[in-house]
Amino acid sequence: MEISKSLIKLYGPGIPLALRILRRVKTELAKGEKSALIAKIARAHPYIGEEADYEFIWSNIPSTSDIISLIEELDTRLLETEAKFTITTKVPDKDKLIYDFNSPEITGAAYTFFRIYGPSLSKAINLLNTAIKYKNSEIRPSKGILLGKYDYVIEWLRIPTVNDIVTLLEHIDTVLKVTGVTYKVTTKSKLKLHSDPRDKHQKRPIMEIGAPSPSFSVETGVPDDK
């Protein structure tokens, strides 16, 4: 049977202390106010492999609020360490929680995806929801936390220029500075710029929707192999 799990990847320094804290989370929370959340987690243990350092196995497919509650707890507990962390939640029903860029429903001109390294990941997401909502009329914020490879997404209503992306990131830097997080950003588009060879007088490239691969990808921030 396929299981749902939240994988925690740690970034040092501070990994040994962070691991010791994670190993106590399930036992300690079972006795407190978060006992209802912990009851939904079947197992929690170190993860031996490249993908993560610790994992939480859910009894059933978790709701978004369940995972946010777990993130809030991890933010609080890991704040006392120097370590950074990311969370990746995998579920059997991918359409329920994971944002699939290749889905036919993803029809925006471009998307900027954020991978956030907490703590405090939960605070960063809340601030992004507030700050991006009224930034300008050419972008739309995520409808909520994204569970999977990315944590947040902004939809562009037109293809952004590099200056557009830099301006957005300057605003986000200001917003997230108080949270202590680090983040990585990737901008992708399904619109492929090309010229029509049949049109001898065409002066501007036209856009083809549904290109097999993004026409560009801009990444900044920490690398995956940090």
C-alpha cells in the first residue's frame, strides 16, 4: 500500500542537534496540546538516503492544515539550532496536494516557484500570502502552501522580463528578511517563443502554448546540493 510521508532535509551547521530534536518530536508532542496532530502520524524516524534526513509517515493522506501544523512545530523546535530545513510531502493522490506544472490546468503565462528553507517556513508563507496579494495586477499568488518540490508559487499573467523577476525578488527579500529563512526561486513558462517560417513579414515572435519544455528557467538562491 502506498503511504503518505513528509521528508525533512537538513542543512548544516547544526544537523546533529536538529536530528536529536526531531527524534523527540513525536514522543513529546503526544503528551501536549498537539496530541491530535501526532495521532495522525504513524511513525517518525531518521531517513537513510540522499533525499532526506528524517521522515514522518502519516496514517492517512494529510490535509494541508495537518502539514502546516507540523511545519509550525518544526519551526518552533528547530529555531534553537543553526540548521535550516526543507519539507517535501509525498502522497499517493498527487493531484490533491502537489502542484503539477505539466498539468493541462496550468495555463498561466509563467510561474515563479519558491523553495523555502526554514525556520521559520510557516511565517514566511503567511507573509508571502499577504505581501504578494496586492503587489500588482500582473501576478497572482498561490492559493495556499504547495506540498511537493516547491512551497509557494506566483502566477504571471504575462511573460515576465528578468527585470520583472528581480523587482519581485527585491520586494520579497524585504518581506522575508524578518523571518530568517533562505529561499530558492525558479521561474518557468510553458509559452515557447518562435517565429513562423510561413510569414515573411512577421516582425514579432508569436507564442506557442504547450511547448514540450519551459522556454526559460531562472534560478537564484541556494543550490540543491548545498
